[in-house]
Amino acid sequence: MSRDPLVITIGERTLALQSGDITKVPANAIGNAANSALRGGGGVDGAIHRAGGPAIMRELDAIRERIGKCTPGDAVATGAGDLPARWVLHAVGPIYRDGRHGEPEALASCFRRCMELAGELGARSLTLPAISTGVYGYPLDAAADVAVRTVVEILKAPETRLRRVTFVLFGKAPFEAFQRASNRLLGPTP
Ligand code: ADP
């Protein structure tokens, strides 16, 4: 069932889904699934810090001095160190409980904040991981629905400067969940 990458045109903009390692995919800005402490972690966060080098953590140290923690649903921007990008947008996803504790709103807010920050910085292309679907336990299909819906809504809005948003999905299961979500929300791609 998989066409990978899957490229969907939304007006003059593009939404793409592809499987792979987000640290290897060039883009102006890369989204990260960080934690509130902004101190790095496992999963995609660990991969981004490993590939990007220590400059990213040095910037996060300074941000932490200023704001303390980053709340779930929010994001902060740093440079991208050695990654094939200019900026990393560190978004803090919600920890999933049962879906009735504000998780969908917080998850949508992560994607919205990444796109806002990317736009403010002047990024034209943005890659995003499946925030909260790893250690934070958000069920894949539900998370994919929120992620695709939020990104499509913004790509349809005239004011965003982003031209291309790519979900980079680590493995077959997340890729297929995002593909199902895009079929549900946008209809099957021709
Ligand atoms: P969270 O704590 O927000 O759940 P995780 O990093 O544990 O964050 O997982 C989020 C998603 O990122 C998961 O779907 C996981 O498979 C995926 N992931 C892990 N490593 C990478 C990577 N190098 N590139 C893209 N996605 C990744």
C-alpha cells in the first residue's frame, strides 16, 4: 500500500510523507520531539543532538536560563549545528494518558508552534517527526490525525511562508498511520 515518499499538493504548497531518519533529510528547519526540561533525551531528540553536535545544547542551556522549562504544546528554536538545516524547533509533546486530558490540543499546538516559528525565521521547508508517538505513548493513528489535520490547515492559510512540510517517519508503522490519516482527511492521492 505504501508509496514512499508520498507527495500531496495543497494549493501552491506541498505536504510530503516519507519514512527515514529525520537527521538525514535536508530542510530549512527540523522539528524535534523534546521534553520540557530541554536537556535532550532518547528517541528522535537523542538522534538530533548526536547528529547536530553540542552547539544545539549550548543554545538550549541559554534558553533554559531565560525561560526555565518549555510547556507541553510549545516550542523553542535553536540553530541546527551539523544537521543539514539552519534551525531546530524543539517542540514539547504531551504525555498521553487517555486522550481526555488536553492531549490532542497540546499535540496540535506543537505542530502549530513549529510552523509559526519556522515562518517567523523565514524557513520555506520544514521536516517534522511524529511527536509524542514514542516514549510519550500517543497512539499512532490518533496522533497522525492531529498532525496531518493541523499541518494541512496551516498550509491552506494564505499567510504562512512555508512552502513544503515533510513528515519524516521512523519506520513502516508510523509511515502507514500517517498515510491512512492523509487518506481520511484529504482523500486518496491520485
Ligand atoms: P516522544 O517522547 O515525543 O514520544 P520519541 O522520540 O520517543 O518522542 O518518539 C517520537 C517519534 O519519533 C516516534 O515515532 C519515533 O519512532 C520517532 N523517531 C525516533 N528516532 C527518529 C529519527 N531519527 N527520525 C525520525 N523519527 C524518529
